[in-house]
Amino acid sequence: MTARLNPFAAAPAMMKSWAGASIAIASSLDPSLVELVKIRASQINGCANCINMHTVEAREKGETEQRIYLLSAWREAPCYTDRERAALGWTEALTRLSEGHTHPHAYEALDAHFTEEEQVKLTLMINVINGWNRLAVGFGLWAEPAAAKEAARAAAA
């Protein structure tokens, strides 16, 4: 894939702020849960760049191959906790808002497993990954995970 533009070069100050907020929000939740959410939203959005990046990061954080491979069928797979299922359901509901408002049902599960503060943090995380998906898909971005991590750190510094 050939990138249409480099958003870090086109709008460096804004991308620095975006990357910094992304890192802060991601670090406010359990790392394993964050990667599951990032992968699932990226699968829904068809973002190859983010699927590639976050499966690598999930493995680095100790996620198993089984749970990564089964993520697209998380409802049928027995390897996710009720808390993870609530987060994945909320991720899908918010990522697919245009397909119908299923979020009231998803919110019930979310509310049963997350504090109000955690609900806000998770919702922000879902918004962040959906934003990155749109940047990557929209501008045709592809970055190897190690290079992307370094660029994000540099942008946030």
C-alpha cells in the first residue's frame, strides 16, 4: 500500500497531541484488554495496519495466539472473561453505530463489569483506535510495529 500522505509530517503538532492522548488513554487500562479492544475494532474497520501492529503488541504483552485468532468469534469462544466480553461488546456497539443502536444492551454488560471511571476510559480507548483506523485506512498508511512505536513515542515527546 502506498501512503497518500504522512499525517505526522502534514500536521506535526496535532499528531503529537493525538499520539500523546492515545498513549495516556491506553496506559489507563489493563494492557491486555487494551490490545483486545484495538484488534477487534481494527478487524471491524478493516484496518490491516492496526491489526498487524496490535497483534504484535498483544503478543509482546503476553496474549496467546489462541485468543488473538479467536477474537473475531469472541462470543462463541470460551477463552474470554466476562469483563473482556463486556469490553468487546461495547467496542463492537460503538464501532458499528451506523449499523443500528445496539449499545443499550452492550452497556448493560459494560456497567456490570466496569466502574464509571473505567467505562469512560474504555470508551475513550475505543474512540482512539477508531480514530487511528480512520487515519491509517484513509491515508493508506502502513508501518511496521517497531517503527510505528518509535514514531508515536517521538511524536508524543
